[in-house]
Amino acid sequence: MPAPSRLSFVIVIIGIIFVISLRALGWLEPVEEKLRSSLLPVSRLAYHLGSGTDAGQLEREEKYQTLVIEAARQKLLEEENQELRAQLNFLQSRAYQSIGADVIGKSVDPLRQTRWINRGAVHGVALGQPVVVQAGVLAGKIIQVEETAALVQLLTDHQSRVAATVANRDQSLGIIEGGYGISIRLNFIPQHETVPVGEMVVTSGLEPEIPRGLVIGTIEAVEKEAYQPFQQASVTPLIKGGKIRVVSVIVGVSTSTAPL
């Protein structure tokens, strides 16, 4: 190593040792304190600038989330109002006595298709009464009543049974039976009657609490076997259980109203 370079290296080492010694003795503390004081305003400004950016972004995100939530609520209210208007128009046109209710829960049993509503015995709800949505579409019927709540058995429940008729030329009678939330079927249709695909299925009025003409669904397919006394058909329901939010329980039928 050349002499000048070696001398510079020695000087640097001596300087480092000198600074370390001064720091160990505490003689550099006043200088360090002054340096920190002089840099503090700069660090504070940088912090506030960064924090202001983050706070502004957070505020914008919160406002956006609020707008999204309000828009979703408004859409939900509009949909519920449309459903309620359709139910009200249907019920008034038939002069049915009814009770409006909200769906508040469902069965914990995964094999059951039921819904709890917030109306019960004190409101006039009783066993066997039909529950409708939209413009007279049958959702199910009451199978359990408590003081301020009731349990609705949906058409798709595997224990559901509803007397029904096809709006065909023969006015074919049958029994709508559910199938574990997947489908519904119209059973016990007389073998000699013609049941066209796409025909409407409605309640027959043969059950004491359920009036005739509540819409159930449409014929999807017909199964007909030779030498069997009855045929059966799969039916596509007009509603899905998961979309039921507001319902009407028909608690009485005016005798002056002619059924469909």
C-alpha cells in the first residue's frame, strides 16, 4: 500500500476511535441533542404529510362503503315494496283476510325446508293456513304456531303435501309433494287425463284452510306408465325458498268471493 493511502487509513481509524471515545464519555450528547432538535420539524412534517394522505384515503373508502351499503338497502326496500304491492293487490282482489309477516329464520335441520315468520297466535295465525308471496303464489303453509312466531313448511319440504289441480281441460286433480328442497311433484293424477307440459298448477281448494286458485308452478315433465292407475308430473315452482323475505298469511276467505 502506498504511503499516502496508508496514512489516510490510519487517520480515519484514529478519528473513529476518537468519536467512539467521546460518545462513551458523553461529550457528544449536547451535539446529538441539537441535531435531533433541528431535524424534528422535518420529521414531523413528513409524518403529518403521510398521515394526511392515509386519513384522506381512509375517509374516501368509508364514504364509498357507506354509499354502497345505502344503495343495497334502497334496492332491497324497493324489491320488498314491489312484493308487498303485488301481494296486497292480489289479496284485495280476492277479498282474502291476511296478515303480513317477515321471514326471520330457517330450520337448522338441513333436510327440512321451513322458514320462521314474525307473526303467531296473538296475530291470528293458525295451523294449516296458506302462506303466499307476490301475486298469490303459494310458498307453503303453517305447521307450527307460537305466541309471536310461526313455522312455514315450504312446498319443497319433503314432508309437504298440498291438494292441487292442473289448469288443463280435465282440471286434473293431484297432490303436490316436496322433494328435499330440490323439486316438487304432482302425484295421483288420473291415468286417462292429458296433462300438457307448461300447464299451470294451482291449489284445488280441497283443503279446509287453503282456497282454490293459489298458484304453485308449471308442469315440467310427465311420467306415465302403462297399466298404472295414476300418472305423475314434475312441477317447476314459481318461487325459490331462499328468496322469500316478506309473506302474507291468509287467515280467512270471504264467502262472497268466487274462487278461480
